[in-house]
Amino acid sequence: MQKGQYILHAHGGELTEVPANKSLLPHDPEGHPQAVMVARAPDGSVYVGQRTLMGKSTDGGQTWTSYPYGCGPAGQTINGVFQILSDGTFISVTGGGAASEPVIVWASSDEGQTYEQISQIEVPAQYPVRYIMALCRLPADRLLCRIQISNADVDENYRKLISGTTMLVAYRSPDGGNNWESPNFRPERDLWDQTMCEWGSEGGTVQVPSGRLLAVIRHQRPLLPTDPPDVLVKTGASAHRHKFAYFGL
């Protein structure tokens, strides 16, 4: 799909190829395929964030302009996951790379050129590894922030799990990012409420016509003690350090 002039469309439980014209984004010298985000503004403009550049298209992606990512009040670059609210406000979420680093929610009224902090998402300190995976906008400016939290201990080659786990957890905001509903730990279930899945990362979430949410998630994990000895051969992952697949929920 990356090389062909089409995209994949999911409907009625089937994937079909839909013809699509493709154009190149402005080149980001620090760009990376895992650091690309897209959002659509109320006026129809499309914005694509890379690592250091924000691209803008007003003609459906045929041509692009770009400008450097915006900054916060202390001059720090704000280039986290982002969405655009119904009034044109850019909301971005940054931080959380270590247990001591807070997850900050920022708002911009000038297309992401300058930001002010509006809230903070509380992430459980007992999960020292956390990555912000996606920020999804739902109707009525509700937001869903997907964060991967982990206390997994693995061997030096990241092949086998020693202890702990990794979970993809959903934080929800009913008011455009000003307040957030945090998951609660249930000891009897040994799981967090609003846990999307274990060993999940990346992907996005949309609301389908039925009102339910459809999530695309990357499943990636080390070998577990319960895995059969030939699992890597069976899954075709013997040459890689992870077993992984993409699936929808």
C-alpha cells in the first residue's frame, strides 16, 4: 500500500483497495515513519505533524506548506500527539517518557505555533515506562489519549519476559483536554479499568456509525513463559526480536 496508488478501506468486515493520488510531505530532516500524525481542522485544512515540521494543506493533500513545530512558554518544542477541536484549537500531549516526567496537555489558538499548558494526565508511578501512543478526537470534542504503561523486565536481547507486563490504557477527556478520567486499578482483576489490551501500542481510534469505538492496535511483546518453544517459527518471527501483528478491536 505504501508504494501503490491506493489506500485500504474497511467496511462490512472487508478490506478493499480504493484508488488514491499520493503526494509527498515537506521533508523533515529528522523525520521518522513512526513520528507522523494527521488531523483535520473544521475548515477542511489538513495538518500533518512530523518530528520538527507541521505540514498544512488546504486542497485535500495535493499541495503542502510547512512551518516549525510550535513552542511552549519556556521555549520548549511542543511536538507531541495532537488533535484539532471544533473551534480550531490545537490540543497536544507530550512527556511521560520516564516515571518522573509528567504527561502535559497543551492548547494552541494559532495552528500549533505557540502553546499554553491546560492540564496534566496522571500516570501511575509504579509503571516506570510509559509512552504516549495516540490522541483521538471523538464527537463533541471528547478526547481519548492512548498511553502504553509498562513494568516489564526482559532479558538483555528483549527476547524473553522475566516479570511484569505492558498495557495500553485509555485516558478520556469529556471537555477538550481540560479534565481527564484516569483508570483505576482493580486488584481482584490484576488489571486497570480502561485497559485496551496487554502488549499493545500505536494505532488510532474512531467512532463508527453504531456509536462503538474501533481501535487499530499494534500487538508486540517478548516471549512469555507460557509460549511453546517453536512459537517464533510458527508465527514467522524467528528472525525478529518480537512477535507482532496488527488487529482491530
